[in-house]
Amino acid sequence: MLVPVPWLAEYVDLSATVTGEQIAADLVRVGLEEEGLSGGDVTGPLVVGRVLEMTPEPQKNGKTINWCLVDVGHHGQRITDDTPQGIVCGAHNFAVGDLVAVILPGGVLPGDFQISARKTYGHVSAGMICSAKELGLGQESDGIIVLTDYLGPEADPLEPGDNLIPTLGLDQEVVEINVTPDRGYCFSMRGVAREYSHSTGATFIDPAHRAVDHSGSGGYGVELRDEQPVQGVAGCDRYVARIVTGLDLSAPTPRWMASRLTQAGMRPISLAVDVTNYVMLALGQPLHAFDLATLHGSIVVRRARPGETLTTLDDVARTLHTEDLMITDGATDKALALAGVMGGQSSEVTDRTTDVLVEAAHFDARTVSRTARRHRLPSEASKRFERGVDPDLCDVAAQMAADLLVELGGGRSDLLITDVDHRPERPSFDLELSLSSRYVGVDYPAARIVEILEQIGCTIRPHDGQQSEKISVTPPSWRPDLVDPTTLVEEVARIDGYDKIPSIVPAAPGGQGLTHHQRLRRTIAAALAGHGLTEVLTYPFTGPKRFDELQLPTDDPRRTALALANPLSDEAPLMRTELLQTLPEALRRNVARGAKDVALFEIDTVALSAGAPAPAPRGGALPDASVLEQIRNAVPDQPWHVAILATGSIERPGWWGPGRVAQASDAVAWARSVAEAAGLRTVQATVDDRMPWHPGRCVRLSVGEPGQESVLGWAGELHPKVIAALGLPGRTVAAEVDLDVVAALSAQRTQARPISAHSPATSDVALQVPRTVPNAAVEASLRDGAGSLLESIALFDVYTGDQVDAGAKSLAFRLTFRAADRTLRTEEVNDARDAAVARAAREHGAVQR
């Protein structure tokens, strides 16, 4: 919301020395965040210039510039009294003889843009001919300002060299504030002035306190229908119509009104539109003007019918939804406007219109909000209606608009006024006077609470008509957000001052800290970073196309993903079921930026569809136990995973050696390091076939006995087809591990054990086994056979040459033994080693070499 300070001063008593910066600070104290401050930042010389000569000069780049000679008066910028100012200008919407806005060398435009004489396009340009956008008078630019058109015929005569800063209102400051959804009444000068009064105690002058002409009744026919109320709330509960006849709408909008509209961020269009916009900005009540000559019957407010269409003022034919609220002609049943959003072309007011019907209505916020979003048609009116408009303002706003039209357009206001009023009674509720102190932690006396609530417009009555710890509160009509005692508590804290609330850091309860899962994630992230991998975060959204790129089977449960009701992108409407569905984007982006050696990891959650969707209970009441149970059951599981993706060199080449590229074994080693960081030492790696990995270079990582094992994840090299579909470099390796499984297993194990002070004993064995036997299976047999004296086992060599039988391989293991209470004898070590070899021989036919 843009708040011109001079306009604000009409509705609240401002000090003569107050600045926009001070006003913004005062509004921040009551929760209106400052977005910016403009005005007063244009420094002269900004003067009137008359175009004397204008020579078009085509350029090599296809652009045509104008070399202009401009009379800027006796302003000290001429070389001699007879030399006009030479200025290069790229705009073409002006002609010789026009009066334009010229900022001369030494001047400064918004954004600290300093003007100086400079050589450009073969000329020395001594200044700049300005547009409204360049001067900070609006966001749109239709070319440079032609002053006679911009200021209007009622403006004072201008001469070359006159100072334009006060004429254009550039010495007036404008404060921009951010209005939160619950403070819709601040989308008006009236609302902002009231908040400034709350903050500073300055006297508030309510512009809505004006006489409303109720001398007539009957007026234009209006009928309110609503066959399909949204959640039981009628689409329109009040409709005021005023008729003004005999208007001359070709009359120009007065400069003071056009200036205020421009400062408030709206472009002046025509008298009728400008008047309705001015009233909306002043009071917060959107209005609409219909050409009375286009209406054939009464106004009927109803829901749209299936297949009904309307061409709105933006010249777009729209097919309406049955929930859309319409303004229609009762005689022809023709749609005239989308209620609270935008009018239709058929009843548009033009310069030839002489009689208008001014509409001031109160529409349901949800209906307007859904209509605006459904048709992607945001407007100043819908922005206010969807946040809540004061229903008590309809007659005041209509009266104010009618008075301005009569004053500026020379018409006559009809004494017959339509006011169809179906407003429900505003609800009251009880407030415990001690509630504010209990919630906020500040001692608020009862008298102060009552003072604040009355200050914001609430009606206060003692509870049950007697002295009590409770009061009955009726919120004001402009505050639909005040619906229960807790919202009143927030208002008490806000108006009394957030700065009075003490900041106390709560003490952490003893014996608590990070959970096991949190500590584990931090440990794993540190371990992977120590291996040289870089942590990244990716968006958790994917699409069906990604499942095809990963070559997932059609019946793969990973394809069953949770669909978003309102996705950020139509190409990614699903929640990922694995991190490897989104991590390739990060790798591909890094490679595209020239990084050839990349190793990434991500720790985050995935979403596993729960099956049946959650029911959508009606608002206003707590769902019953069965519905709550269905909602809980529909919440998807969101386990934590860690994924790894790498390409290029793992060991870079240099004077020290040739280097080494990433291989499937690296992905397996990194995945193992995840388990080892969690204290899992007996992880089996079994050859497996699972997309998106290469079937011959993929292993399944698990813990436990075969048939009762817990699968941790998979690691290896990606399938060539997957690499091609994802656009990744060849031989990219990947791994993905379920951290929830790792955490559950690690929580069952002892995290620390005494370290023996006795010396270890090592023994190497080389076993010949069939090539079809997994290495991990042989290792598991040796581990089980060696018994409790075995401290560790490591595979250090695999041989498949001519020194072993055909179809066989040789596996060399180093077994380390240690006892906690003694130094082991050679016989004990040999017995344990022989038992391990015997176990491998029984289970896999291993032969010791």
C-alpha cells in the first residue's frame, strides 16, 4: 500500500515537521512493515522545457534517437542567452512546441541517478527529458511527460525554466507499507490513518463520518440470490446502488485527484474510473460504475450457470464457474460483471455516458478470492474483498462517489437510494481479562485492556451486566480477523507495544539435546564431507517423466508418488520417493557450469504415498475421531535418506601420479562409510539388479542373516540408458541409503566398548572359491567361524588369473584377533583361523591356497 503523506495528513493530525521516515517507523510499531520510502528524492534543477527542434537520427543498431533543442528558460544552463539546451532522447511521443519535463546536469533522479552532460550518439547531451516512471511518479511508462496533457487544462500556466518539483508533487513523500492478509482494512488511507493514530496518539479524523442522504427510498431494483452459498455464507449480504444523471464524463480528472492516484500507484484513466478508485483508496470500499443506458432491468446478484460466459474489461471472453458470483441484468439475464473482481464490457462507462449507476456492495471474501484465482484475474478490488471489507461502508462510499461525480462531472444525484441489507449481526464473545497477561507475559491492567479494545473500535459490555473477570466484546465491522479471545490478546500486545514484551531465552531442560537421529545425520554428513563430497539440497518435486528416465519398472512401488494439489510447476507435480530422482539436476547443473570432477551428497526426506487420500472435513468444528484417524493414516511416511552422485576424477592427476576416475567401488565405499559412521561394522555387499543401476555393477547393502537381513540401500554405477536419459557424464556412480533403517540398527548396538591394551595378532588366508560366490558371503562365513576373538576382517586381494582353476577366483583376507584380558597364544590364533576356513569350506566349497 502506497501512502502519500499529504493525503494521510487529511485523516490524522500530523506534525508539521514529521517526515516519511518517522511515519514509517511509527507504523512499524503497530505491525505495518515498511517496504520503501519515495518522494523528496528528486533534486533539481528539474524544469519546464519547450521543444524547439527535433531531428530524428537512425542508428546502426536499428534504433532511432531524437536530437532535440529545448528552451529551458534563464536557468543558468545555457552557454549564452540565445543557445538552447541540446538533449538526446529516445522517446517519440512528443513534438516540436510541446512542454516537457527536463532535468539538467547536477540534478538527481530516484535511485541516486545523477545527471551530467555526456557524449552519446555523436552529441553532447546536456540533460534528460523525463518520463513519469523515471521521476518516480508511477511504474508504467508511456513515453516522456507532455506537461499540457499530464497536468490538464486547469493547471497554472507554465513557462520554460519553471521549477517542476512542487508542480509535480515530487517534494511530497510516499510511504510504502506491507499489508498482511489479516489487516485488509489497511488497504485504505482510512485504515492506515487509524493505525498511525493507535501508534502515536494523534487525532484520527474518520473520512467515513459524513452525512449520507437517506431522504429517498426504493431506488433502482436490486435482488440478491445465492443458490449455492460457499460454506453456508451468502455471496453478497449488502448492495447499495446510487444513480447519478446528467454527467459530462469527458471532463478531465482534476490534477489533485490524478496526482494522488498516481502517488498511490494507480494510473488515472477517466473521471468515472478515477472517482471510484479514489474512494476505494480513501475508504477501502471497492466501487463499480455501470452505464445506466446499458441496463434493461433490475440488478440481480447470483451464481454463474454452467457454460455461462462474460467478456471482462480486459477484452477476454471468460467461461464462468458455477461458484463465480455474478452481477446480471434482471431483464435480459445477461452477465454484467464478476462480482468483486472486474466489470464486463457490455456495461462499461465511456466518455459518452451521461447516467451511471454506482455500485457499493459487500461480497464474500472466499468467493471473490476463488474467482480471482480461478480466472487468474487479480485486481485492486479483489485484493481488498478477499481480505475483508467493512460492510458498514457501502452507503458512505456510494455517497462519497456520487458527491464527487456531481461536483466534477456536473451531474445530479438521484434522491432514490437502493440499500439491500442482509448483513448478519456481528457476533460477540467473552474475554477473560487475565488472558492477555497469561499469554504475553506482561501485566496488563483491566482498565488498559478495555482502553485498547475501545481504541481499535470494539464495543465492550460487562459480562452479565455485573463486575466480573470477563467482558463481552463485539469487534468493529472493519476487523473480520477478530474472531476469538486469542486474536484480541494479540491486539492488546500490538497496541500496547511489542517493545514492552521482554525477550527471555528459555533455559534448555537438563538431560536433553539432539536426538539419536539428529546426531547420526550430523555424523554422517561430516563423514561424507571428510571423504571429499559436497553437500547439496534439491527441491523435493519430480514428475512422471523422471521415473521413465530412471528406467523404473511399471509396477515399481517407487512410481507411486504423492501428487500435489497446487504444484509449483506442472512438470513436477509429485513428491519424490528417492533422492536420486532430484539429485541428478544438481550434478547436471554443476557439469554444465564447467565442473568436470563432481561428488555430491544430499541428506533429506522422501515421501512415500500412504494410499487413500485424506478426507477434507468442513471447517468450524473439530472432526470426529474416525475422521481424525483417517487423516492421520493418510499422512505419508517421510523417511530420511542419504544419496550420493559422482562423476569425473576422484583422485586428480598430477606430478604425483595419473589420478583415478570414480568407479562403482567408490560409491560402495561411500555407502559403507555411512553405515560405519553409525557403528555398523558387519555390512554385507551383495551383487543385485535394481534400476537405475547397471545390473553388473550394483550391490545391495544389508545387515543381518540371509532371509532376515535389513536392507540399507544400493550402490554402484548408473545404467548407461539412465545416464543418457538424464544427460549425465558416462560412468556416473551413485548410492542411496535409508537412514531410518541405519538409525534403527545403530540404536540397538553399543556405541562404545573398552579398548584392549594387549597386542593384536594377524593371520592372512587365501581361499579359492567359485566366481559365482559373492565376496561378502565368504567374508560372513569367515567372520562367523572365527568366533569372539576376531576383531576385524578385511578383503585385500582378488585374483582370477591362470594360477587358479577355471571359473574360480582367489580371495585373500586379513584376520585380526585380540583378547580383552590377555595376549593371545599362537595356538589360539591358529585354531580360530582354521575354524573360520572350515566354515567357509562347508558353506561355499572354499579351498585354502
